[in-house]
Amino acid sequence: MAAVLALQASVGNRAVARLLKVSGGAPDWGKFRAIAEPAASTAFARDAKGVVSGSTYTPPKAAAAPAGPTKLAPGQAPSLTPPSPSPAFQSRLLGIVNDKTRDAEVHLGQGQPDVFLGAFPQKPPPPGGPQPLVAPSKEQRIDIDDVDNTERWAPGHGVAKLLHEVVENYEGHDSGFDYGKAHDAGIEAEVAVVKDFAGSGAGRGGVASGNDPGQPGVTLWAFDYISHFLVVEVAADASVQRARKVAPKVVKTVLTNECEAGKEFVDYSMNVKPLMDAQLAWGTTDLATVRFAGRTDPADAKAGAGTDLGVRRAQAALKALNAVSKIASKRTTNLFEQGEVAATASGAPGRQVEISVVVPAL
């Protein structure tokens, strides 16, 4: 909280008018403010051109607590509780608002075509190529009702998803709208906010999706934050129906063969079986993500290996699993590096990579 107050004192309590531009109707702007203002401890306004400014924020009076448990009707979402302040959200968003050199442009709407939470600007098609559904633009389309629903069901995660979309567009303006670079920056910002709400044990995992067997036409998206999953129910029209935090469950763990001291990863051919075992568990398990932890031991230190050796081992194992997966099942992977230097268990060989297949414990 002290960090939030200090940052607000430096940048949030004076009126600013830079280049975060937000278009969309007044109701959608109201939903944006209802989430962003308490999370950033800053009041936001926009001028006729959509340029956003920030000023002193006065938290609303807390609503009286209900006398008993609130029973929701079918299809009804919980009421929106103003998010707690997030230093990561405030720092990143106000940094964008105050940037004099680069724009971030977002359009707020509801039920926009092909938008699940948000959609990155589309580049113009090549000559003679198919025309996109939406004309090329520099605006990030955000379905603010998706963000609002996510926040209602899973507090803190709507805040994180909102910042992801804004940062993604902001970084896109600096990278020629290179989606890979912009998306990576959006994920890092999103995870930083999740850590504010869920604790330092949260981190960056992968993403998986699959059909909901209990709800025809509904797709489940599972976002792995290491300490927990966010599972989002998405209807056929790409709208968010519900979201929930779910504990992770490890369904398979394999260890690669031991590397030489100071080396990143031995010849892939020596690790075909563990890689295939991991691929089989991942490729046949709904909503599974894969985590990688590179192990080191004292022999690595004696060989002069740096502290990032475990991360490099994990990244090499990820690439190997990607290659095996594409050959074995032709399933395209959506994995993020999860590398860490883990202590070697007593009596166990070190210098390995631990590959874990993880699912939400639904």
C-alpha cells in the first residue's frame, strides 16, 4: 500500500493528458473506470479525442455487507467489488498515460466479432489476400464486458487481463505491431498484476483450451499462473460466461537424463523416452500445460556455469518437446518457458530438466 501511495503522490495526483487513447461508448468507459480506478488508485477522465488523463482518486464508500450468503440466479454474475490497489497495474498504466512519445489506442465494446477479452490490431492483408473481418487499425479491441465478468468471478484477474490488452497495444506501437513481442510484454504485465493479488508464488505458465463436456458449445480456457489456474468459460460467440481460480494438479512428471557439468542439455536422442512420455501425457490430457524446471548442482558451479544455466536447460527442453510434439501428434504447442534453478534432492542426480504436465483440479 505504501508503494501505491508513493507512486500516486509522484504521478497520479496531478492532472496529466498524454497519449493513452480510449474510444467507445459511455457505459463501456464506465466499466473501464470501475476496474481501473481503484486498481490504479487514480481517477481517469478522457477528452473529446479520447485522450486519457489521471488525477486524485477518492475511493467510494464501501457498500454494506449482505446479511447472509448471496444466492445467484442461473446465469447471474456476482456484483463487482472494487479491486484492491495493484502497484504493478498503477505503475504500468500511469507510465503509459504519461508517455509523451508513444501511443496506446484501445476501443472498448461488448460482443465485438472475434474478440475474447481483447484483440490485437490486424495488419493489412497482402495483395490479393483475403480481407480481414475488421479493417486494419492501430486500436486494440477490448470486450470490456468480458473483462468485467472475469473480475466479478475471479477478483484481480480482470484487472490483470485489462492491463495485458493495454500494454500489448502500447508495445505494438513500438515494434511495428509485431504480435509476438507485444503479446510477450502483455503477459509479463498481466503476471505482475496477478502476483499483486495472488502472492509471489504466482508466475508465468502456459495456456490450454478444450471443450466443456458439461456445457455444449462452451470452451474452457485454462491460464496457468503456477500457484493456480484461471479457468474461463467462453461461449460460442467468444463472450466470457464465468471465470474461477482453480488449484493446479500434476498429472505427470518426467526427468531428462543427466547433462554434463556446465552443459545446457545433452543430445536430444538420449532423451527421446522422457520427452515422448511428457508429450503423450500432455497431448492426451484436456486443459494440460507443461512446466519446465532446469536443475543444477555444485558440479555446475565448479565448471563455471552461470546461475541462469537451469533456465537455459529448461528452454532447451521446451524446444525439444515442441519438436517431438509436432512430429508425434501434429498438435501445435502453446508453451511458455518455465525455467528455474531447483535444489537437487538428496541422493538424486542433478543437472537435469524436470518436465511436469499440469491441469486445473476441476
